[in-house]
Amino acid sequence: MRQKHNAGSDRQTETRVDNRQALDAKAIGLMLMLCLIWALQQIVLKATAADISPVLQIALRSGVGAALVGLLMWRRGERLALADGPWRPGLAAGALFALEFLLVGEGLRHTSAAHMVVFLYTAPIFAALGLQWKLPAERLAPLQWLGILLAFAGIAIAFLLREQGTGEDWARILRGDFLGLLGGVAWGATTVVIRTTRLSGLPASQTLLYQLVGAFVLMLPAAWLMGHTTFHPTPAVWASLAFQSVIVSFMSFLVWFWLMRHYLASRLGVFSFMTPLFGVLLGAWLLREPIEPSFISGALLVLAGVVLVSGHGWLSQVWQGGAKTRLLERSDGR
């Protein structure tokens, strides 16, 4: 379901397409709305976990989302590209996407939604490392390596310096956090597959469809095999399914792809990291989740590192623009 940062780190695409705009009030408003929606999905999964298992809910929302994307493609006259092998990386992307959310669904049984959203959003770090290995054009700059070091230092602080509490509770939360981190690795691997295969040339709707179908086909039997089949059809559960299926899996990504076509990708990518911040705040407010000082310290380092890695191009432009301004001021005698 996620391509939020696939294009966000695509410096080559942004170089080729020079008619995209800088962020304006409309784009900022839409990005704030999207970040809030993406943060809420973890909160809603956690809030309804007693009545519907998170793994089952993610499987069902993926199926509904896939149906909606398929209907949209049919309405637009798009045909699913299967010839000459695109389906092979499509299956890989779908399997990785399913693995990501299987880890998220299982992890939410053990840790808080705030922890989950922060560890999941380490994905751009792992994507950058994978792309550095696979694509010569994606070699990391020194500032990006600094961002990776900051992110891993933040992960270590969040894991190792927290208050341990009772041994059983501490081990359970640690397990959930680790599953969230593995979910970030799976998301990063999905980005690498999409960027380095023929999926990169497909319409976004087709790549999204591969991921949603993969999640539905693989996670539904996984939920049954793992015993995660709790389903009590309360009004809150139906509302959650509607939100997850229509708003998250379908509508939010249509808006995201529209933004990617009209605005600079690197700036959108940096702005999207409001999501984990919203996740922490919403978890504390709506779910009464405790916020440990060590976790906040680690999370801030993680987010700073991710911004340095994903927003390197934009930060370099800002720095170069400031340097030119200072040079002009000195040449004018000011």
C-alpha cells in the first residue's frame, strides 16, 4: 500500500521533470491531512484490536482497497501490464508489502501505536542503503551517511535506555518494537524492488494494486493460521474498516500521487515525516499511551536522520541558495 517515499527519494525523476512546483498553501494543507491520516491508521488499528485482530483488519482493508483501485483502473481504461515479466517484481513487491503489515499487525499486539509508527518510519533509511548498493546514481552523500548514523543511534537509545519495568512487560514491548523495525526494513525493501525493476515504469495505480492484492492474498490465510481471527462487528469496527479501506488504502494515495505529479518530490518526502510526530501525539492523546523520555530522545534522532537522508537534495538547495544570497550581499557591500 505504500509508495509514499518511493518517489520522495527519487532524485533522478525530479531532475528529469522540471515543471513541478515548490510547496504552496494547498500542497501543505493536503500534506498535513495525509500525515494525519497515515498516523491515525496505526491508532485505529490499536484502538479496535480487541474486537478485530490487526492482521485480519489489514487483510480485509487491502482487499477492499484493491477492489477500489481495480474499479478506478477499469474506469480509466488502464490495463494491468503482465507481459514481459512485470508481474514477477509485482509479486515480490506484493509479498514484501504483506510481510511489512504482517509484522505491523503482530507488533501492535505487543507495543504502542506511537512506538510502531516511529519504528516503521525508519523505512527510508533501509531504502537508501539498498538503493546505494543497487543503483550507482543513488550513492549516499556525506550528509546522508550522517543521517543514517543519527537514525541508528536513535534506534539504540529507544531500545536500550528505556525504563525496564517488569521483565515480562519490557520483553513484550521490546518484541513489538523490534517487529515494527523489521516492518520498516520490509517497507524499505519494497521501495528498492519498485525502484530497481520494471515496476518503476508502470502507472502508480498498477504498482499499488500489486501491493494491495499481495497483502490480501497472503495475509488473509496468515491471519487464520496464526489464530488472529477475532471479529466482533461493532459500529467501531465497521467504522474502522471503512476508514482503513476507503480513506487510507484508496483515497489518501490518490491524493498523494496527484501531489507527486504537481510538486517537487523531495520537499513532499521531507514534509511527510510529520506522520510519526502525529502518531506519538495521537497515541498519547487518544489511547493514553505513556511517552518515555528515552523513546522521545531516540525518536527525535531517528526523525532527524531520516530527514537528512530523504531531504538531502532539498537541504542542499536551501544551503546553496543561502550561500548565494550571502555572496551577493557581500558583493553589494551590505
